[in-house]
Amino acid sequence: MRTKRVLLVVVQLALVAVLLLSACTTPATQQPAKAIRVAVVMPSAITDMAFSQSMYQALKAVQTEMGGEAALEIKYSENMFKVPDAAAAIRDYASQGFDIVIAHGSQYGSSVQEIAPDFPKITFAWGTDVNTFGMANVYAYTAAAEEGGYVN
């Protein structure tokens, strides 16, 4: 339960960062608000009853809170056990112009470090680590997974 809450907070913070950055620009004409586009790459299935499922469910909860798919678009790649395959998915999502690309696994750190400089306008988040590699567009998060043992 605590892990889900921590992941929800991380996703919400990343979304707030994107919203604040987009609010600082002055549009030439008033246009309808476009959905924030979030992509997540996960090492296991969204039904794993653990790490990947908690991230997916947290994103879906944020989507509901924001008003549905019109406000928050979610795309995901699951079962990305092989880091080179995950790196290709991360790069592909960034190339498609997703606002936030989440690399949900510490094994993806070197991929984020390599890819993020090529897409300075895309926000990247990865976990579970604290290293942002000194890049303004990279956020890191940790999960309080050890606290799950206290939940009945």
C-alpha cells in the first residue's frame, strides 16, 4: 500500500513538473488543452501483483483523478526483461513526443543516461535510484518496498 502511494506521489510530481513547465509558455492562440502523454517501460507484466502492477495502477489512478484519457494518455511496454529492448522502447516513446517517459527499473539507468540528452524537452523518470546524472530532464525515484512487509 505504501509503495503504491510512493509511486503515485512520484508520478504526480513528474506530472506537476510538466504542467508547470508548459504553463510558463505563452501560446499565440488559446487552444484546447491537450492530454499529457506518459509512457512507461516495465520489466514485468502489469498483472505481476508487484513492481510493475503498482506503477500501472498508480498511473491509472492519476489518470482518473485528472479526468480520464482526454487529460492523461498512458502507453506502456511490459515484460521488458532485456535492457536493449527496453532502451529501444524508451527511445521510441521519446521520439513519439511523449511528455514523460518512465523507465521503471534500476536496470534502465544507463539507457536513460544515454537517451535523455537527445531529447531535452522530454521528461524522463527512472527508478529505483536517486541519480539524475546531473540532467535537468531526468528525475529519479525510490520505492519504499521494504515497508510492504508491514501491511496485512
